[in-house]
Amino acid sequence: MSKIKKIGVLTSGGDAPGMNAAVRAVVRTGIYHDLEVYGIYSGYEGLIDNKIKQLERRSVSNIIQRGGTILKTARSEKFKTEEGMEQAYQNLKNADIDALVVIGGDGTFTGASIFGNKYDIPIVGCAGTIDNDLYGTDYTIGYDTALNTVVECVDKIRDTADSHSRLFFIEVMGRDAGFIALYSGIAGGAEAILIPEKETHIHDLIRTLETGWRANKCSGIIIVSEGENEGGAFEVARKVKEKFNHYDTRVLILGHLQRGGSPTCRDRVLASSTGYAAVKALLKGERGVMIGVINDKIALTPFEKAIEQHPELNMKLLEMSRVLSL
């Protein structure tokens, strides 16, 4: 029989579309099982500052379709200190909160792992990051929405690229992982895709562009992940223009635009499923694990494994994109 009576839920790190759906699932699943559920505002920083408020069923009404997070989010340097963690623990203790559900990415789970082990607190995580870079799940909350946002932007840019015979370098998020770049590049029909997992060679890129020029291509789209080795879209565009100036060149940084917007159906279902499963896992005595979905089934992965290992990008898709861009 579970001794858990009160649980807290927080969102931490970068926001991701679908976080609200996950919060909603945690709150309503907890209430269904006769638990008291408390929202912790502004992530671990809010836990230190005691920004804790009980949530009722109606507290999460009409939020499943909203982007961002009603609990707000922040990155906390104080939580990395002994004093910060101690204050966070005392606030949890004073509120009689028995367990936590944390929604975020690798930084969130790193903090959760240390905090949970140090103070013997059951903590379960939901994978919420647009980068899709956590091991132990096929998709992370927010990834599908971010992809669709990028593809919509690429489609619009291609219209003006074709009209003006322009070459656009479009930078997308993905400092350490090229999932957004690869899949949006394929879906957007990009002439080239540059990702952190594969070293960029400017001469190869120029060769690709020259092939397109000889085939009478009047415009082009290059998708650049922010973490690729040449230094991002502006630097790649500068180096290309030095040796290939047949097109009028433009650079577009999509930036935080990728984080916003109403979550897609896939993200809402994923967030709801993992939020629900997180509460169920706590009630079964699980702790120190991330809830993910693999082959449409709920999967539990220890925080350390989810953080330290990395999902593999299907590099065959990169080769396919080269063939289809001819």
C-alpha cells in the first residue's frame, strides 16, 4: 500500500508545447487516486522560494491546448548548491509533500536524481524537451510540435526563396542533437541538412549547390542545426558566399519561435499518457525514473541512463535526403 498522500509537480528547463497537458494529467490522475496535488511554480527555483500551491481539478481546466506552462519554468543555479537543495527540501517537508513529478529535460533529471537520492524523495520524470534528445523514449513532449512549426516556416520561406532566386540558411534548435534539423529538413525538401552528429564540410555543401545550379534550380533551402561544427547558419552562409555567389543569400534564425504554439495531437496524447503513468508509477513505489514511450508502450528508464546515454539519429535518413534533393 502506497504511503504517498501528497505529490508536487513542476516544470523545469526550457518550455515545450505539451507541458500543460502533462501537468493536467498529473493533477487529475492524482486527484482520482485521492491524492493532494501541489503545483510548484518556476521549477526548482520556485521550490527554493516556496512557490507552492494546491491544485484542484478545475485548476487545470482548459489548458490542454495551451503552449508554454502554467506553472512557469526556470533554470536554477541555486538548486545546484547545498544551501539551495536544503531549502528546497525544507519547503517540501513543511508542505508534507511526499513525492514529486518533474517535467523537463536532462538538466531537470540531473537535479532530480541528485535531490531524490540525497533526501530519499520519490521522484518520477516526464520527458519534456523539443530536442528529442533523451534516451528511453521514442519522442519527447514538445518535439512533434516544434517539428511542425519549423516545417510550416520552411514552407513559407520557400515561397519567397523561389520568387527571388534566393538561398536561405535556416537555423533550428539542436545544440547537441540534430533531430529537429534532420526531420524538418526532409519534410521541407531542403537541399542540404547540417547536424551536430556529422561534421560539416563546406566544400561538400558547395558541390551540392553547384549541382543544383547546373540543374537550373533557382532557389535553395539549407537547414542548419545550431550545434553543427562550422558555427551556425551565419558562419556557414558567410563561408559559402565566399566561394559560391550565384544566389542572393539570406539567413533566418528560428530561435524560440520553435518552443511556442499550441501542442499537436501527438504531443497532447504523449504528455497525457506520461503524466498519467508518472502518478501510477509513484503509487507503485517507483522512483528515480523517467517515463517515456517506446513502440507505443510506457517505458521506465533510470534518470542516470536517460541522461548519460543518447538516442541515435538514423543517419540513413541523411543519405536519403541527399538523394531526394537532386
